[in-house]
Amino acid sequence: FAKENGWPFVGINDSGGARLQEGMDTLESYGWLFRAQILASGIIPQVALLMGPCLGGQAYHPIMQDFLIQTRHTGFMGIAGPAFVKTQTGEEISLEELSGYKAHATKSGQTHIVAEDDKDAMDKAKELLSFLPSNNKDKPRRIETKDDPERTVDGLLDLLPEEPYQPFDMYEIIKRIVDDGYFFETMELYARNMITGFARFNGRSVGIVATQPKWMGGSIDIDAADKGARFVRFCDLFNIPLVTLHDSPGYLIGSQQDWGGILRHGAKLLFAWADATVPLIAVMVRKSYAGAHYGMLDKAIGADFVFAWPTAQIAIVGAETAASVIFAKEIKEAENPKEVRTKRIKEFSELYENPYRAAERGYVDDVIMPEDTRKVINRALDVLGNKTVARPWRKYSNINL
């Protein structure tokens, strides 16, 4: 009914579980419910409120919705409860540890928003829905704002440390450039090296995807790639423009990431960006190295506009790594290897890492002063207001699930 009328759907979950005496009828009823949800996915926004226990088969009901809001003290979700887990596996674990908010907001990544209680969950659902359209044919409602779209934002450059490898807080940049400094974050406690959430620019709803240098140096690991990709695809489904802000040395490397499938998971971000047809705007704040360059949205993967601060460093790898490889023989044979290495690193950085070189080649649309970031994003959104994309028909892309 909600799908046919183009209304958002909110599911409230508080259940002791299936009625075992109903047998196969329960199994079939789950199937009907899940199919209805799946067929409505991408047509209407779906929000789940986890206010009580939700264990067993019915746990797929909240997990398959677009956003899941879990109450801190009363919401529990899992494929099985502690008693069943002990019977089947011998593991002893409490309901809180197995299925509470910490399990899903910080570890499994299945909870998007944590609420204090039932009322707070309802309030957060209302706030979330205020950023979204009613269905995939509409655009999000634009609201009036007193925050000047042409406002310059002083002090942004001061947020960056002098040393390029020292971290800074990306939240500070986000809050200073969006309308009224307000950012509605999703999955705040999961994959904290990747920031996702909603804000407004001149009253428009916008999805923000950003790396967080304070966590893992802003590198993109398996969990961060999954988090970012799903958020991008949701925004694209519901006509919400996307803005990225990034400072990242690349995808996280190492045996655990490789064995865990970082290439497969990392590709989800690439699919999400390339498939997207909404306005796409990228802002390179500092490092834009290796896979993070396109993983956080570059011109080639589909960005409509790419802007770079003068502090942006754009390269396959950092200058230290590149110079050490390219000039390895010269450095090894030099009378003073340390001096030669330092010199070559500086030369490589000045020649290849600076954003002006990328702008000369058309990979960056403009090198902007940090204080103009809000102004530039608002103007870009104005230009892209009626963006349309025509592509050959297909069912969908075969994303690396």
C-alpha cells in the first residue's frame, strides 16, 4: 500500500519471536513480508525502529530496510537469542553482548543510528525523513534557510596541521560549510574512518561522504568501503546530491585486508559512484592517493565537479614512496643518500603532487581557496539542479556483493 502510494515506510520492531505452534505458516508469512520489502526497496524510503527484542527470522525485517534506528537499552537484534546459541554451539553470551546496540552500531555495522529510548527513536526517524523525498520520483523538500549560500568560511586552512601526515578532524570542516553547522550523521560508531550523513546547502538536502584522518589516517578499509557504497547508492536512489570531502592515503593494505576481500569490497564504492546519476561534487582537501582518488570520487569515475584546495596532494603514491622507487639506484650510489633522497622527494612532490598540475590536465575543475568551499559547492549545486543522465537499458550492474 505504501509503495503504490509513494509513501515512506516505518517499521516498529518489538517481538518475542515466532509462534512456534504455527509451524510452516510462520515461515511462509516471513517470505511474504520480506518480498514486499524488497520490491519496495528503491521506490520508497524504509526506516526500521528497533525498540525491543527482534530475534530469529523476523530480524530480517529491520535489517532489510534502508536505515535502522536501535534504542540503547531495549533494542536487541540477532539471528538467534543467547539460549538458542548456547544450545546449538555451547557459547555462553548475554543478550546485551550478542544483540545490543554496541554489537550492531560498532561491530556488525547493521545499526545506523542509536537512540536513547522509544521517543528519541521516533524523533530521530522524523528528522531523518525530513532529509528524504517521499519516493524515488520526488526530490527532497527544499527548506528556507537564513544561512547565506555565499558565506565565506574563515579559518578552514588553520584546521590543517603543517605536516601533511598529521591528522585533523574532518567533522570541523563539514560543520563549518553546511547550513547552520548541522550534520545528521549515519553509522557514526562504525568504520569511523569513513563519515556518512545528511546536511543542507542553501536549503537542499545533500548526502556527505568524507574520510576521517583522525581514524586510520583516513585510509579506506573493507568496512569503510561497504559503509560508503551503501550510502552512495541510497542517495542516488532517492535523488539526493552527493558531496565528498577527502584526505586519504588510499585503500588499507595488508594480508588481513587482502584475505578479507578489500578489492571486492573496495569495488563496491567504484560501482556506486559510476552508477550514480545524481549531482556529484568532490572536494580534495589534502591527500588523494592511489585507490582513494577514485574511491572518494574523481572526474573519471563520474564526478560532475572536482574542486581542490591548494593543500591537495594528488598522486598514485606519496612523494616519499615514489621517489624512493624511481630514484632508488641514484640514492643508493650517492655519497650522501639521505640528502639525495630528501632532495628527490621534494622535487617529486612539487612537480607531481600539487593540484595545479591536475587542473592543467582537466582532472580538477578548479583549485579553490578553503574559505570559498561553501560558496563553490552551492554554485555547483545550482548548475546541476536539472542534471539528467541517459544510459542504455539494463536491469542493474553486477556489483561485487
